[in-house]
Amino acid sequence: MIVRWWEILEVVVEMDGKGRILIPSELRRGLPSRRMVLKKSGEDILLSPLPDPKSLKGKYRIKGSMEKIEEDQERAVLRRG
């Protein structure tokens, strides 16, 4: 993957007492989904958006509610760990 310097945006954020971090709107706007995978590697944390299951609607014959599809997606990500 090629990353161009002008596509990189770094901001300092703070975690609140409940462990929540606010993602600034400049970063949220370009994300394809509201669901994320959080990975911890040593001292680093990587947050990656999951593909939006609604974007698959009509492309594949998938049975079940969106909620069930999202849960299946989460399980698949955790299995590949």
C-alpha cells in the first residue's frame, strides 16, 4: 500500500474516564464504516474500519438481519486474529 504524506493526518486525542476516545470529524468523514477493529501491538494501538455490511447489499445472497451480518463479521475478524 502506498501512503502519500498529504493523506496522513495525526492528531492528539485524550481518553476519558470510561475509556472513550473521540475521533475528530476530519478523520471520521472519510471512514467507510462506524464499526472498527482495535488491535494492540506492544505500546501501539491500531484502529481500522470494518467494511460497511450495507455496501454488500444486493451483491451477495446473504440471509439474516444487518445486526446478524455485523455480528458474523466481528466473529470472522476475531478468528483471524
